[in-house]
Amino acid sequence: MTLLARIREEVVLITLLAVWAAVVVYTFTRIPPSGQMEPGQIVFYVLMVVSVSVLCSFIPAIATMYGWYTGKKAWAVIIGAIPLPAFFILEDIVTSGHTMVWMPAVGAILYVTILSGIAGCAGYCAARRTKPCLAVAIALTGVWIFLLMHAIN
């Protein structure tokens, strides 16, 4: 088996590891700790970065897994695209619109639309049920995490 054939077989695993490593490196460089840290604080910081990157990826990850296991393209797009706008609308209703002061309404709508589109595309790509498309879905999940972590920072 040639190296190129082996890489094609393991494209999903390679993509998953590369995206996860890129998210962790990006997060470490974008949200650095301030001042000197003791060993216990360093461990806590590393665990926090890893857990936030994993927890933040649940929307596109659910769409990707649903699309991959069922093959239903339309439902995978819906599962990826609907939760984030629904969350923002419910959050705005519950808090009476007081939390979106940091971003103009147009910017917030654009931001949520882009994230929803990326998650929906990830679900669609995964629903095609080929390894290269699954690798694209994982990469889109990584892009989703990058954009979300950038906004958190």
C-alpha cells in the first residue's frame, strides 16, 4: 500500500486530529493567561481550553454525526442550522433584549447566520457519506469553532 493510498484511507482521522490541534493552538495563542502561573493553574488552563473547544463544537458535531449515520441531507442541514438562531432568539426573549449591547443587531444576525450556515453545510457534507465529505464536514466544524472562539475572545 502506498503512502498516498494510506492517507486517503485515514483522511477522516487525519483531518480530525489536525482540526483539533489547530483549535487548541489557536485558543492558546488567542486567550493567553496573564502573568505568572503556578503549576496547578497551568493544568486548569489547559483543561479549560480543551473543554471549551469540545463543548463549543456540539452544534456542528451533532449535525455531522446525524448526517453521517442517517444520510438524510435535509434533516442534517436543519439540525445544523436551526439550534443557534433558536438559542439566540430564546436568549433575547428571556433577557428582554439587554444582552446584545456589545454588537449591533445587524452584526449579530450576520454572525449567527454565518455560524448556522457552516453547521448546516457540515451536516450536509456528512450526509453524503463519503470519507472526503466527512473530512470536509470535520474541517467545517473546525472553522465553526474558530469563529465562535474568536467571538468569545
